[in-house]
Amino acid sequence: MLETPRQNTSEEPGKLDITDLKTGLSSQEAGSRILEFGLNELEQVKPESIWSILSRQVNSVIVWILAAAAIVSFFLGDTLEGFAVIAVILINAITGFILEYNARQSMEALRKLDTTPARVLRDRKIMEIPSEQVTIGDILILEAGDLIPADALIREVNQLTVDESALTGESVPSPKTIDPSQKDAPLGDRHDCLFKGTAITNGNAKAVVTGIGQSTELGKIATMVSQAKRTATPLEAKLDALGKVLIWVTLGMATLFLIVGFLRGQEIKQLIETAVALAIAAIPEGMSVVATVALAYGMLRLAEKKVIVKRLSAVETLGGTNVIFTDKTGTLTENKIEVEALRAAGNDFSVRINTDKGGGQTLEILKGDQGLIHSPEIEMLARIGALVNNAQLDSKKSERRELGDPVEVALLLYARASGIDLHKLYRDYQRQAEKAFSSDTRMMATLDQVGPDYFIGVKGAVEEVSALCNWENQEDRTKELEVSEAMAADGLRTLAFAYRQTDHKPGENFTQEEKLTYAGLIGFLDPPRKEVIKSLNACHDAGIKVIMVTGDHPATSLKIAKQVNLVGPDEQLVITGKDLEAFDFASLDDQKKMMECHVFARVNPAQKLDMIDFYQKQGDIVGMTGDGVNDAPALKKSDIGIAMGLRGTAVAAEAADMVLKDDSFASIVHAIEQGRVIFENIRKFIVFLLSCNMSEIFVVTFAGFLNVGSPLLPLQILFINIITDVFPALALGVGKDNKKLMKSPPRDPKQPILQIADWKRIVFYALVMTASVLGVYWYVINQLGLSPQEGNTITFYALSLAQLLHVFNMYSGKLRFFNNEITRNKFIWMALILCILIMFATNYIPFLRHILSLQRLDIQSLKLILAAGISPILVIQTVRIFVPIK
């Protein structure tokens, strides 16, 4: 029995609990403790208040200019217009608040999808539970790669080291023991304690929970950290800078307009009203809000596809990714490992595990001597595989669960199918010691006591395992190496097995004391995922280079690469970790070889960093997949770190920018595609907004310099911006369908959002709409003799209609006006219907008509409005026939 200190929250700080290391807490006791101590979670940062979010909506240059326009209106005696501008400011603020609040809720939904599990011992069984359900006295079952879910006291340990840099700042992992630490020792010297939020880098352990939630060391630090200030993503910063430049340029134009008008002797009041109209026309209302909504909506859509994007700014980088370093196992392959081939006592077998309707399993030999199926040699392979193993099979056949490394799970299934009773085996063989697998030794070994004797089992790479064994002659060992190579060439992953039985207890270095007996080889099959070939073809079309980087055997890696069409059938180039050690990255020959190679095998973590650095120096944007602790540095260094959510460790997930909940390479390609779609949507609505705003600027400016009156009033411009700009822009921002994006090379993330070609389009679009609207205004005033108020009304509706229809000019590619990503976007049609209904309301509801200084429309006016509103789209589409837009 084990005494463990309880969390210091009760009236008796010294009270102790007793937890049995073999049984753990009972479910009933765990439930009562959760009720007593609460959930194992840190206190959430107090949400930003409603008033704070609202105040941010009005704390911007845009709102200040609108407020100045309202003040000027009051000063000039236009009281109604002043109040209307204030009303629009409030409407814009409330709209921004709703959209930003919803975007924040979407991000919260994404956060909840990415939960961290914990393994605990309860009711004598190891179970996986959400870390929030861990409570005082729980026995934690911890292995390399786990994030520690709570503060705990170590009770069993095997070669355990922990990365505590999050708490101590010490970059070197700390070794852990069960020896008691000195009282009041600093965190870095508490070698028998584990702390919430730190990460196990090697070994395994059992530990009893002593602190949860806010009472952990991490929780204590969290209470001292003030709420972080809201910072803009790079994309938001670019948008803000773009908006400010546009505003100040327009303010300069307004000032110039005032000076020129004053020198020409024009009326001061009219000049000021026109200058105010120019300033309002320049404001891109809702640009940053629409960008945030587009990003959040796209991220939530990715979450529905089992892709968790952890940072808004990562979406921008996704669109530019042009190199992907991918693991083989589980990403390009199914990660459904099964024993496929055996070699024991010089005999080769091809096997299959059959499962009957009741869940029972039997071993079938497909190729080889059937009479040897129950031979001692095959039984010994199965026994070693089950003993040198930390995986677990659920005993309930109706609810089969498999916990642990897939290869170790496959070994347990093979042992059970061979007729071994796993429960009896583990009762008879009591583990005394373990040497965990590491990239240095490439082996795992266990020491078990069976009665008065001891059994040493070893599994690992055939080169290392065979070197520890006793051979009658070197030719026998060479033969085993050749067989392993042949298995690997057939796409199998191989492990060698060895053992030693002794009647005296071995020492700490039990694998090295005496030579082992070689037991044989097992080959594991992990077939390629069916969807990978299609995804790799999509990457090729999109200009994305895919490189396999794996610790697996070179022949196995090349075989899988050929099966999924990552390389051609005649490709033979594979670079290994040993090859990379001799590489000179400054050599042009070695650089060329690196660029030509698509398969890297037996690569260690440090070499992954070198490879990422090499491609980044070439100017590439690198995505990196990973699942283990040793992948974390590479995931952090890459431009986009992609962690595996099913088989991946919590450490890898924390270091990554994306988490794949299905571990599928196809999900990576889908994420890149959606990243491109999201960025393209943002670029489209910026082009749309700026061309609309620029048309308003041109209408007011040209009319002013030509001295033909004021075709638009400030309040009318503001109303157009809110209605005909924001709603269609939002619809553009959440579009889904744009297949052409994965047929073109990735964009350069260093370039600004808008290229020179985009600015040319914006000016062209604005000039076409301006010419149409001003042409109608001149015609109704000079040819039809209508009043300025009637001309103003026609101009207002004509520009509104032209801008609404302008959204159909935003499609990409060749002329396909009636079938493109815009016409297939249901939100576009919803936005147009809403805006048109609002425009009708402004004419038929007297109150709105009065506020906007509009006149009732007759049939002749409607015809002119239709002509002026439709003409721009006809002209633009005609030009696109001869000058296609990419």
C-alpha cells in the first residue's frame, strides 16, 4: 500500500490518503474526489467584457473620421445627418462586436476539440480519460511523449527523464528517481516529483497525483500571469496597414480638393461637405472584421475535416507551403500493423491472423511448413514479443480497445493467436527491470522473474540485436541480415528477437553480461493508405514537393514510396542518416543530390532540423509532420508543424501548428487547399471592397473638380459602404469552392496581399463604375433637366446596384460567368437578396427615405438605374474575354 499526501485544500493539511499501486482508485472514490477537489483544470482567464469588445469597435482611425464627419455635420447645421452618422457608427460597432464574438466562439470550439488524454490505473485496469478527470490519489501511467496531466509523486520509475523547461527554464531534461528530495528543494531539484505541463522525454513511470488544477506548480504560476494583451495576426496587421494607407491618401486628396476649391472661389460649406464625403468614401468598413471571420470560419471548417489549426496566422502560411516532410508510418500508410512474416530456426513463414465472429483469433500459416505452427521456436518468438512490450489489449471482446505502440499491439495479437494466454503469462513472468527503446540503442529489453529463474527478452533492429547474440559462425548472422533486407525490400518492417534464461539475478546491464540466444525475425505489414496516391498527385499539380523522412529501413521506405507514386518505379536514390553525416551542405554537388532525393531513411532528429534549415535557406516554405517527442524540435522549426492526433504524443501536438485527428496525409493536402481558399477569399473581398470604395472616391472627386454638383451625400456613401460592401464581402470571405487553386504553384508569403496586377484591376473596376454612374448623373441633370435631389437619388441607387453586381466579377480564371466559385456560393445570393430588400426599403419607407435625402423613384428612374448598374459588369466581362484574369 502507498501513502500519498492529499491536496492541501481540506481542513486537515496533513491528512494522508492510501492508494494501492496495483489497483489504483476505485471509480466511486475517484468520482467523490472530483466532487471534493474539482476538475483538474486551470482557471480560465476571465473573458473579455462586452464593454471592452464594444469599445474596441469604436477605437480606430475609421471611427474617428466618421465621428469627425458627424461633428462637422452638426457644425454645418445638418443635425439629422449628424445623428445618422452616429447611428451608423453604432450599427457598425454592434455588427463588428457580433462578428468578433462569434469568431471568438469558433476558436473556443476549436480549442475544445483538441483535448489531452491521460492514462490512469482505476479498478485494477489502465484506462484513458480526459486529463480534466484526473484527481488526487490517481495512479498515473506515464511513458515517453506524454504531457504530465497533474503534479505527482513518483513511485515506480524506469530510465525517466522529463523536460521541465516550461517551469524551470532548464533546457536539459531532468532525470527522475524515487529517492526522496530534500525538503524545500527548488523545482529543478525535486527529482522524485512530476509537474503538470512538463513532458516525458524518455522512459516510463507510475506516479500518484498530489496536486491538480490551480494547486499545481503550473497553476500557481498561472495565477501570477496577468491577462495577455490581444495581438493582431500578421494578416490582420497587413490589412490594418492597407486600410490606414488608403485613409491617409484619401485625406490628402480631400485636403487638396479643399485647397483647389477655395482658390477657385467655391462655396466653403459645399467644399467641406464634399471633403467629408471623400473621407467617408475611403473608409473600408469591416475589412479587419471580415478577415477575422473568414479565418475563423475556415478554421472551423477544417476542424470538421479532422484538421485542428491552432493559430489564425498559420492559415496564411498554409497557402504558401511548397515542401512537405512527411513520415511514412501512419501518414502514408494505414498504421494498421499486423504480423505478416516470421523467420525462426532458419525457416521462413508467411502468416495471417484470422478473427472469428466471436472475436477469437487463430494463427494461419499461408506459406511454410504447417507442422511447425506450434513449434517451440515460433512459440518463443510470440512469448518474447508479448513480454518485451508495454501495449495493452482490452479484455472485453465486445469493446476491444488497444492501447500502445501499433507494433507492440500487433505482437500481442500474434501471441494471443498463437495460443498464449496473456493473463497467465503476465502472472508467471514478473517484470523486474526494463531498458526502454531509444534512437541510440534501437532496442528494448526487459528482465522478468519466472519462479526461481530469470528471463531476459530483447527486440529491436536486427543489426543491434544480432550483435548481442552467440553465433556458431558469422555466416549465420550474415544470412539473418540478408533475410531482413529481403523482408524490407518487400515493404515489411522487421524486428529481431533474442533471449536468455538464467538461474541467477542479472545486474543492471543485463543485456550485456552474457551472450543472448537469437530467436528470429518478425516482419510487419503496414499497407499504403488508399487515398495517398490521389493526394500526392494533387501535391504535384499544386507545385508542392513531398519528401519522405523516416527512421525506417531504406529498402522499406523506398518500396512504400514507389507504391504510393511518391517516386517513379525505377527510382533508386535513398539518402540515409549516415549519408547525411558526410554531407557538405555548402557543396553544390551535395545540394543537388539533396534537392533530387525524395526518400530519406534512418534519419535522426538533429538531421531533420538540418534538412528543414536547408530547404528554408533555399526560400521554401516547409511543412513537417511528426508524432513523437523527438519530432518536436523539427515541428517547431518548420514553417508549419503538423502533429498526428491519433498516434501522436502530446508533446508533438503542443509543438505543432496543426493537429490531424485522423493522421492522414490526405488531410494535410486538404488543409493546404483550404488554406489557399481562405487566403484567396480574403484577397477577393479586399479587391472587392477597395474597388467599390475607390469608385465612390472617384465619383465625388471627379464631380467636384468638374464642378457638376454633389452626386452623393456623405450619409449616402456611408450607407452604401455598410450595405453593398460588407455583406457581399462577408459572403466572399466564407466561400468554399475554388478547384483551380490546387492546379497552380503556391504563392510567395513574402509578397503583399495585393500585387500590382490587383491594383490595376481595382483602378480599372472603379473607373468603369465611376464612368457609368457619373454618365447617368450628367445625363439626368443636363439632358433630362431633373433636380439635383432626383439626380442624387438615381446616382445613389445606380452605384449601389453596380457595386452589388460587381461581386460577380470576382471569380478567377477564364470566362465562365455562369458557372464559377462565385455563382456556386450560396452566401453570395443570400447577401444580394438581403441588400436588394434593404435598398427597396430605403425608397418605400418614408423614414429611411427622409434620412438618406432620397426621392421616390418612377419608371424612368428605375430604367436609368438598371442601365447604370448593369453597364459596368457588361463592360468588365467584355474586357475579360480579351484580357483573362488569373
